[in-house]
Amino acid sequence: MQANIEEILNQVASLLTTYGLDVVGAIVILVIGWTLAGWARRAVDKTLGKIQKFDATLRGFFASLAKYLVVIFTVLAVLNQFGVQTASLIAVLGAAGLAVGLALQGTLSNVAAGVMLLLFRPFKVGDYIEAGGLAGTVKAISLFVTELGTPDNVQIIVPNGQVWNTAVKNYSHHATRRVDLVMGIGYEDSIDAAMTAIRGLVGADRRVLADPEPMVAVAELADNSVNLTVRVWCNSGDYWPLKFDLTKGLKERLDAEGISIPYPQRTVHIAKAQSLELLGAAAE
């Protein structure tokens, strides 16, 4: 029994003699590497935080990326301390990374698109956009998806790749927008009287901007009406309320002025002689 214990102690002593320094060195490398990883994360986060208007999500992504890169190099250094051939290990990890990348290429493309969206900022949170065939107010932008909210309070989650790879309409980018309306009047009505009535209504609305100047013009001589184009500028936040109010107000103002707003119709003229011939033929 005592001989077995002595043999075990001799083996432990032999292992400590052989690998003791390696273990101590590995522990030191781990402590230093972990400390450097935390320092790298804080340094990147602090540096990017000094950049004005740099997105917080993207800043956190780069900070975490710097940390994990240092951690990976630390693990490789520890393995190398024990004599592990890191070159072959790196090759295996590279092959595995390639396989994972191919399997998750859709997800990775969304991450890449998310980084591009955060870098170039074609829109920001709070903007009303149309992208990928969907429209809504931007609620959040992450590395994988963009969250939209519709006016009827429906949440839409759009993959970033779908947003980045299509044309984006940002209705909130500019401070002002133009409201376009088309009002049709009858051919028998006075065009000048209608245009004067429209200008009076538009000029009385405080939401209509004086510059650029409102425009009222004859746009088309259509089949059933003379179409007048009304174009006014307003602040982006007033666009829909102004459009709705002008549509209602123009109808009421034209009605008050006795100007008709025709609907599609056809007038059939039958000559009297032809009518009598048709009646005679019908009687026979």
C-alpha cells in the first residue's frame, strides 16, 4: 500500500516537474490575455464613443469583436504553450468556419447588411420608410433585422439583407414635403374662378409654406373634366393632416362657389329626323 502511494506521488512529482512551468505559463497567459481582451473592448468602445453620431449598436459590435479576437489569440497561445500544433488547429478552425459560413450565409449577409445600414445611415429610428415592398416607421435597427411599425400598429420584422438590397424611400429625410392634389371642374365652369377659390383656401391654411410658393395650374383637359393641379409645401409632420383637410376643404369651397366637380358621364345626342325614322321602323 505504501509502495503504491509512493509511486503515485513520484508520478505527480514527475508531472509537475515536466508540465509545472507550462501550467504556470498558461495561467499567466490566460490572465494577461483576459485582461487585454477587456482593455481592448473598453478602448474600442471609448474611442468610437468619441465619434459624433456613431451608432451605439455598431459601437458595441466592434467592441465585442475586438475582445473576442484577443481571446482567440490567447487560447491559441495557451495551446502553443503545451506544444499543440496551432497551425493545424487554425486550418481546422478555418475549414469549420468556412462550413459554418456557407450554412449561415443568409444570416451572415444580414449581419453585413446591418453593418452597412448602421455605417451609411440611409434612415434612422423614427423615420417613415418604404423598403423591400414594406412601409412603416423605423422602430429599431439591429445587426440582423430592421423593425418597422405600421400606422395601424402592426409590427414588421424585415431582414437587413432585404432592406439593403432594394431601393429605400425615406419619407422623413427632408424637413418639408409637397402635397399634390388634382381637382376636376366642369367644362362649363370658370377656370379663373375655380383657381381663385383654391388659392384663397390654400393661402388661409397656416400649415402651407410660403416658400416654395403654392401652385395652382391647369394640368389636363380630360374626357369629363378640366383637371387642376394643386401643389403646396408643408412640414413633413403636417403632410397627411394637410392633405386630408385640403381635400375636404377644396370640395366644400368649390361647392360654395357653384363650381361643379363632375364624375365620368357620357352625353348622347340624337338628331330629331333620325329619331322619327327609328320610331317609324319600330312601328312597322
